[in-house]
Amino acid sequence: MSSVAMDLTECLNCRASLNGPYCAMCGQKVTAPRPTVHEFVHDAFHEFLHFDGKILQSVRLLFTRPGLLTSEYVEGRRVRYISPLRLYLIFSVAYFAAAPRVMFLLVPIAALVVMALTRRARRTYIEHLYFALHVHAVCFGVLALAVVLGEPASPIVNAIVT
């Protein structure tokens, strides 16, 4: 746990007083609001090995209000959603089961582009990476649904992802 997380006195999710590594009210792990690369890598390994019931809540919000899902996660309200990386992996596996390989490279590049275009926001690369993961997850979800329903993807989308 980072020293910034140790300095927190209230939960970023529910604002309850903190007494240990997890919030006694909502169960969220105490972490710094701006995640580090180390925390991102740790989350990546965790997401490959763990399953829980938050997927439907996250997917619903992803498709109805994707910006809100990113805001909730960046603001520290994470306990009711699965992580952006896990959401991305779920939809990318579903999509790639039907096609393309290049998209894995586009996510970190998209995060760099957004970071360059929004420098004044002073957000970290990891925050931009979370946003890129959410955007790509919703794209993969829509494309996977189109494949399952037998709807042809547009020629532009086909040219980009193949």
C-alpha cells in the first residue's frame, strides 16, 4: 500500500472513517486516488485470476454512461465495479474470439494521445489508460454484439481492426 493511501483518513468511495487497509462500511481497499504503475500491474495479474459478481453493474454503466464509469473509478469509488482492465479484457476476449489482433496495441497509444491532448488536466498516464480501456471495452462490446447478431461491421471498422 502506498504512503499516500496510508495518509487517507476517509474512504474515497463512501467517505466513512478509515481504520485499516479496507473500509469498514463498504469494503473498498484503501488506495491512493491516483494509481501507480505498480498498482496497475498488480491489478492486471489479479484480473486474470479472479471472478466476482460486479460485471453486470459495470457493463450496464459502460454501455449507458461510460464517462461516469471512468469518473467513478478515478474518483476512488471502485468497490461496486470491476476494474477497467478487467472490463477491457472481458470484451477484448469476446471480440477477439470473433477477429483482430492490432487493437491491443492501440489502447496504450490512445491513452498517450488523450494525455497529450489534455495536458492541462494534469492527469497521470494510468488515468488516461483507464479511460482508453473503458472506451475500447465499449467498442469491443458493440462489435462483439454485431458479430453475434450477424450484423456486418462497416468497411471502415473492418479496415481498422484487421
